[in-house]
Amino acid sequence: VTSLTQQAREVGPAIKSLTELLCTLGKLVTLTLVSTGINDADVKVLANGMRQNFSLVRIDLSKNSIGDRGAESLAGMLSHCETVSWLSLAWNNIGPNGKHLLTKAATKRRIRKVR
């Protein structure tokens, strides 16, 4: 499995199971969780799992409920995941502080696309 996609379906209650799956799917390249109701607490758990996956290149978490705290968790994850080169967080609730943290992490890691 190189791609995992879930759209327009709540995944919050299953976030721990999904995170465990991320750790076991060593060749996962693309993770797409669009309109799944993911919030800051979910992203914190998910980001910890993504730190243990060394093949992720594209992450799309668009249209969720991610705010500054979630952005902070993702910024921390970006500093550990050398393979990530594309991250989409469009249509979330990330404020100026979260955007600053993500921009700083993306610039440091030379990520090609963050939106």
C-alpha cells in the first residue's frame, strides 16, 4: 500500500488505529484525509505516528478543523520527516501563529509546497 485516502467521513474516533497503521505501512507515500473532521488533538496523535513513517511524501489534511495547536504538531513532525515535500492544510482554522510555525518548518526543510 503506497496511498491511503479517506474523504468526507469522520475519522476522529479511529485516529489511534489510523496512527498505528501509519507506523506499520512502511511504504506509504501519500496520506489524504480530506473533510474527515480531524481537529488539533487528532493531529497531535497523527503527527506522532507520521514521525515514524519514513516514506511519506504527500500529506493532504484539507477541509478539517485544524487550528494553531495542530499546526504546531505538524511543524514538529516536519522537522523529523525528511521525505515530506508536499503538505496541504487548505480550508482549516490555522491562524497567524500556526502559519508562522509551518512556514518556518517548511523553509528549514525546503518543502516545495505548503498550502
